[in-house]
Amino acid sequence: MKSHDAIVIGGGPAGIAAAMYLARSSCSVLLCEQLTPGGQVLMTDSLENYPGYPKGIKGYELADLFVAHLENLPVDRVTGAVDSVTGAAGKFVVRCAGHEYAGKTVLACAGARHRALGLDREDALRGRGVSYCALCDGNFFRGQVVAVVGGGNSALEETLYLSKIAGKVYLIHRRELFRGTKTFLERLKATGNVAILPNTIIVELHGDPGLTGLTLRNVQSGEERHLPVDGLFVYVGLEPATGFLPAELQRDGQGFILTDTEMRTNIPGIFAAGDIRSKLCRQVITAAGDGATAAQAAFIFLEQL
Ligand code: NAP
């Protein structure tokens, strides 16, 4: 089995940056990507906060640029889900799509997925009115009534996106104050077909086989009411994709991987970068920065191995 200097798991901005930096340092690199490179960028309509694009850039366009850049470099690639990482520094074994690959270091850049609300019937209604991706599913609700739940940047941004497609969008948030950026919130307040429902939680999903409405509860008054909707978009935070990593890898209370500032984990030779790791700011640019740092730390580690 050929051994690579580094196996990068995940083809989002962190993984692509890590693979690029390693390849440019003459390390042999294998990049394992589950589906298509780009990660969450591909599920983002447009980015307004990526430096160098004053007018913004579409998510798919940025992903295409990342891939084009990667294709200029000697990076081996395999498509498939990684099942496990075993072994130790210098001789890790990564199982991906039924094959085993040997690597001296592993860079975990698999990102995070949108969390579910955890309501009864949420699973049954997934794809039948309940969605976790406005860009993928928004078009099914053209001119209809939809709700978005959450108070972070994802919820705010996706509400803005949906307001251009749906007839009416309710933004449901469990608190008065929003976690997301003020710019997005101000823009939402000025959008005619958006109604913001703060201090509100969803207690029940209705409809069989498809979603028809929600029972909402005001957390201050306790009052409940029925809200008829055709769709619900859930943006209540992220959960890291770490199931394939060793159990001994230290994580924070929410399961994100703990690293030092050089992206080193508690297991020598395993580095983590991007949304998968415990950190304050989850942005494309910070993911790419993490990837570059992890690559540099892995390069130094390889020299000392
Ligand atoms: P987030 O920032 O963690 O926000 C999750 C939101 O969901 C919070 O408002 C939270 O409420 C709410 N929530 C959590 N559990 C809930 C539940 N069970 N029921 C109802 N509401 C619940 O997650 P995110 O918006 O997905 O963003 C993830 C990261 O990506 C963040 O760092 C974000 O800044 C970044 N991001 C950036 C951009 C951008 O800059 N353009 C776009 C998207 C995402 P509380 O506030 O009450 O906790």
C-alpha cells in the first residue's frame, strides 16, 4: 500500500487549502472527499464577506475556483465516505469507500452538518416540507409560505435568500436577540415579505405525508398558536462530522475537535481544521486559514518524524 505524507479528509475550504499548501511543500497528499469538493460553500447562495470580491461571489463559483486551483497541483484524490482512521503517527490507516489508505499524518477537515431540531416527526417530514438547505430546496416553495427556525447567520442569510423565492417567510427564533450579524438582520427587517417571530419555539410539526403547519409557543407568555406553512427550513446550528475519528481524540462539549492554535489535536500526527474543530468563528476564510496552518504544522511534524 502506497503511503502518503498526508491524508486530508474533507474537500471544503479547509481541506482544499490544506491539500494545496502540503502539495506546494512537496508532500505527497491524498484528499478524500465524500461527494463534490466545495463543502458548505456549495450550499451557499452568495458570499459577501470573502475578501477580494466586493460585489460578492456565488458559492458554486468560489467552489469552482477552489477546485481549479487544486487541479494545478499534484494531489491524489479519492471520492467516498471515510469510515475510520486507525493506527498512529507515521502509519495511520484511513478506510474510505471500502479501501484502505496509508498516511503518515491525517488532517481532519470534514466540516459540520446542520443540526436537526429534534421534534417528533421531523425525520418523517424531511424532504416532505422540512429542509436543511434553502439553496437546494427553496425553489420547491416558489410563491408559498415558509418558515425558517434559528437565530444565527445561517438562519438570517437563508431567510433573505428565501424571501426572494417564497411568497412569505416567517423567521422563528427562541430569543429576542439574534446571534447573527446585524447587517443581515437590518436587511431582513426592511424586507416586506419577512415576518420575524422572536421569543418563539416550534412545539409540533403537522401534516401527513407533507408538512402543513406548525404549533408555535411564545416562550414569554406561554401562548400557543397554529401557523400554516408549506415549508420549514431548519438552521439551529452545526454538528461536526467526526464519527470516523478515534474516540480518544479530545472534543468539546458539543463534539467539535479540540486543537491548539497550530491545529494539532491531542493525538500526534492528527490535525483538525475548519468547521470540524472547536472555535469561535466559522467562516470560509477562517476554514481556509485553518487548513493552511494545519498543513504547515503537519509539514513540520513530518520533518521531525
Ligand atoms: P449558530 O451560529 O450556532 O446559531 C444557531 C442558532 O440556532 C442560534 O440562534 C440558537 O439560538 C438557535 N438554536 C439552537 N438550538 C435550537 C433549538 N433546539 N431550537 C431553536 N433554536 C435553536 O449556527 P449557524 O447559524 O448554523 O452558524 C454556524 C456558524 O457558521 C457560525 O459561526 C456562523 O457565524 C457561521 N456562518 C457564517 C455565515 C456568514 O458569515 N455569511 C453564514 C452562515 C454561517 P440561541 O442564539 O438562543 O443559542
